[in-house]
Amino acid sequence: MLFTNFFDALSCFMALSESADLKDKDGNPRNLKRSMTVDAFASMIAAPLGTSAAQTFIESGAGVAQGGRTGLVAVTIALLFLPFLFLSPLLSLVPGIATAPALVLVGLFMLSPIGRIDWSHYEEAFPAFLAIILMPLTYSITLGIAFGFLSYVLIKLATGKAARSTSPCGSPRRSAWCCSPPP
């Protein structure tokens, strides 16, 4: 459960910081440590209280793509959903398939950074491809990200380039994981 929560949160923070352009001068997400700490704390507190964990979800990308950058968007949406606490029986009349267009739109937002992957460097493009393809095939974002990270490390070790890679987003050259062009 630890790794599932960790990879889900990390992948969401990376994707959302990319789409919201909330990165520092090195191309890394700003306040990632603080964000991960808050996510971990919320998950730890949820278990003893018997509630579902408050997590970051990739669906936030839809709000970020429309310009939402603060918690005010979440509060506004919560207030708009408040009347539906009482109107929920009416919502059961809408078939579940009606949510498909919104999910397709979220998928489109998630695919936009793929165009910035340098596909000519196979030792970095293959782990990105593996992560992308395994997510839908395994029905798990966690497994896709885990296999992507593991293959990245194994390929770097096998090719002798592990010493040159300080981090997936570090020097000397940005990797496919950052989805940013080289400096």
C-alpha cells in the first residue's frame, strides 16, 4: 500500500506540475517534498479515522488546464456540488457512460507532455514507453510507473550511464521522465 500511494502521488504531482508550469529553474516540481509530506500525512491520518485517504488525483489536471492553480478552485467546486447531496437520487438517472467525454478530455490533457519526450534516445524513451503502455494494460498507474522507474535504472546500469545520471530530472541531460527539452 505504501508504494501504491507513493507512486500515485508522485506521478500526479509530476504531471500536474508539468501542466501547471509549477517547476523551478532546474525543471523539477516546486515544493515537491512539502506536497509529498502533506499527502503522506493525510493518508496516515485517514486510516485511524476510518475515512478514505485524501489524495492527489490526476483528474485535477482538468482544473489546472483551465487555469486553476490554488485551493480556491477546489472550494468552489465543493460548494457547487453541495446541492447535489440532496439531489443525488436525480443523478442516478444519468447513465455512467455519460462521464466518458469528460474522461476522454482528461486523457487528452494527460497525453500532451508525451510530445516532449526525446524518442531518439532509446535508453530514456523505452522506460517512458513502458510506463505509458503498462498503465492501461495492467489497470494500474502504480505498476506502470514502477516498471518505468525500474527499467530506467536497469538500462542506465547496463549501459554504464548510471554515474552520469544524478536523477531522472537532473544533469547532465534531462531525461524523458521530465518531459522537458534539454537545456
